[in-house]
Amino acid sequence: MTLQPKNLLIIGGGPCGLITLRNCLHRGTFSKVRLVERRDDVGGVWYPKIRYQNHAPDHRSRWSTSAYPGLIGNVIPEFLSFSEHPFPAPPREHQPFPTLAETNAYLKEFARPFIEDGHIHLSFEVTGVEEVESGGWMVRMKDWNKGGVVLEETWDAVVITTVWFDNPHFPDVPGLQELQQQQPNNIQHAINWTGPHGDCEGKRVLIIGNANSANEMAAQLAPVAQTPIYRSTRRISVFPSLPDTRIQDIGPVSRYTTNDNNKITAHVQDETSIENIDIVLFGTGYYPHVPYLRVLCSDPDSQTRTRTLVPLTSRTLVPTRIPSLHNQILYADNPTLAFIGAPTSFIPFTLADLTSTWLSLAWSGLIPIPPTPKARLVYEQGRLRTLAEQRSESDNPSDLINFHFLGRYEMEYAKGLREDVVRVSKGLDGVLARWDDEQDGRRFAMYAKKMESLRASRD
């Protein structure tokens, strides 16, 4: 089966959206390609937080971002570089990892020509994407350049890159939901983190998680919060962080209660408890969900003989995922809908460059895709079997064992896509990242480099 849509809309102006735009324009054969971004500038998760005193401009929604002040990344410039557009080396001897400001500047510079030539439309908020029975996708959006006027447009194909970072994940622990309702200011997620000063100064703080965000929040809080800072973890972290006597690791929290003073008590699985907690901070990641998307139900209504629109994604889907994707990119039932950024990777810029190149060639009719929905679901079925096997190997499986985190299978996945690309466009062989053992060695060496940079910053 070949696909050749001519008019494409890309939703989201973060790294995945920007590289998809460039690759569709430069490597595809399309009549019209546009990217819409709801904020007033590009960057996505690398968009700096802005605090509005009262209302956002034009009363638009205040979209948070997982970036926070003082953020230094965990990826070296090689793996933040889009093909044919290298990332500048940071001007620091012992800190090779770019800052939030440096990464944001790279993305803005990358996007500048596309803004100038009109391919990127800023301050356009997508509020609905609906599959059309006769073909194409109806997209509803608000133009905040004109006070939020509502527009409706039909596109041959749509690429969604806003998969993860609007959806903070909180673990399902007894008592937590009640706390969120009763003390919303004291139950916070990393998506709202703006730094250690303010609410947390001098307070007794519990942090949930030990991945990058949780570790960074703990390190930033150590000088200003009441010590020890408690950090609840389920296992030894694979993410780089320095030991700190002011941070005390505890086991998983089994339930939350409050005392007579309305302070929080965390009951730990080892039957100990941490009392008089002021604030609980969650660095527990995000879940994939696109709430504005509706697709046609595969089976017509028995009475009306028409297909109704239904959500594709759900927070309650198990295993958590964007369902029915061929190669984690194309919607199996209607492959004129695509997702870039669904797979989570330690080198997401590099992977998005590859997956969006694959997509641009598939939609240009150069890379064939399986001819039927059933055949396009073979990838998902195989991935679900692999995931079940991985989770069965542990009685305490990591959250990193999930549908979209490929882990040790990422190299195989990327190599397969790269082979598809090079088979039909040999000139890209010397342009795209190699996805070989040598590259993987450099990727793996980032963790030792990160520890070295953390020690250098401390000393």
C-alpha cells in the first residue's frame, strides 16, 4: 500500500514537530505543509516557564511545561543535533550538557526560517481533530492572535506530536486523590516545578520518584528545605545523581493520611511512616494521551449504519499507550494520521529525526506500508507480547518497562526504519545518525560524563 496525501498539518512546535516539519518539507513530496503551535513561540518542553500574575494574554489557557529554572539536560550535543543542523558545543570545559536556555535557543534558530516563510503558525491552539468519513481530518483550533477566534479546516493528513507532556502521571496510592482535592497546593508534580525557593523553603518535603526530575528537585531543595528531604523510590536509580546526606531514600509509599494539624503522613511499605510532611512532590513522569482527538469507530452503528466518533486514547488503557500504531507512528485504521514522539528514548531528538524522515517518505509513496489494518497491527501485537514477557521477568517491574519505551529494543527498531529510508533514498545514508554499536557506545558513555559534570559543578 502506498500513501500520498498532499496537505499536511503538524500539531506541536516542540522538537518532534519542528524536525517533522523540516523533513516533510525537504524530504517529502507535499503540496502544503503547516505546523501550528499554541504558544507564542516554539520549544515545546524546552519552552521556559512564564509566571502570569493574573491572567494569561488574551485569557488563553496557561500551559505548563516540564522545563524548570536551572535545568541542565542529560544529553550531549551530538544527540541534540538534527541531521544537517549541528548543535553548538556549550562553552564550558567541564559541563558538556546544554542548558534549558541553550537548547531553547537551538530550537528557535532551527525554526526561524520556517516562521519567516509562513510554514509555522504561532498562537494557534488545536482543540479538536476528527476523522472525516469521506476522507481527511477536520481540525478545530483557536487563533489567539485574533483573541481566540475559532477556525475549522480540513487536512489530508495530520501529524500529532503532543503526546506526553501535558499529562502528568500520579501513582494510584490510597489517600492520594483525597489529598489532591483537600490540599492541591501541597501535592505537586514536576510539570509545575519552578525552583526550590518559595513554597518549599524551610518545609518538610517528600519527593516521589528517582528519575531525572525527582533527583533534580531533591538536589535543588537540599540547601533550602527542612532536612532530611525524603525521596521515595522503588528501586536503585539508573539516572545519574550525586549522593547527598541531606537526602534520605525511603521505600514506596503504600498510603497517605493526614493528622490533626492537617499535615501529611506517608505510610511506607516497610511499615514505617514519615509524619508532618508539608509538601509532596511527584517526579513520576507522564502518560500518553491526546484528549482532543476523535476517530471513527471501526464498526457502524447497527441502527443508523453510520460510524460514530470516539476517543482513540485513554488514561485507563492497559498497557498504557497510544493504541493501534504501525511502527509506533501510523494509525493502523487510517494511516493518514501519524504520531511523532510516541516512543520514549534517551536520545529523543535523534529518534524523532529518523521517525519523521521515515514518515515523510512513507507519505510520499516511497516506503510501502502493510495493505490492511490487520497487517498494520502486527507490530503492536508483537510489541505487546514482548512487553508482557519483560514484565513477567520481575515481581517489581520498572515503569521504564512500558509499551513506548523500547530500551534494549530501540536499536533494532531504529535500524529497521533506517534501512527502509536508505533503501529508497540512498543520499540519506550519510546524513542520518548511524544507529550502530559505535553510536550506542557514545550514548551509553553519556551517563559517566553526566556524573563527571555533576561532580565538577559541586566541587
